[in-house]
Amino acid sequence: MNDLKHTMISKAVEIYTDIYPVITKYDLRDCFTTEGNELVFWFNTADESTHVLTTRIS
């Protein structure tokens, strides 16, 4: 996993503590997509809500 993805996962854990892959994925590493020049990280939290973090890809 590249450093940018690892940083985004760490940030999500810092904010939400417990995070999980979205329902259609088995691993957090599979929860990334790209939209233009942004990396998008989709994940669920313990309350079963889906959240998104984005960052620009340089």
C-alpha cells in the first residue's frame, strides 16, 4: 500500500477510531478510488455510516 493511502487510513482512525471497509469490500485497501486528481477513501464506522476522505494526488 502506498504512503498516501496509509496516511489517509491513519487520519480516518484518528478521527473516527473504529473504521471498517464499505459493505462491498473486504479490506480497507480496496476502499480507494480516484476522481480526476483526487484520491478518495470510502469507509464505514461503528454506527454503520459511510464516510469519505479525499486528498489531492500530486
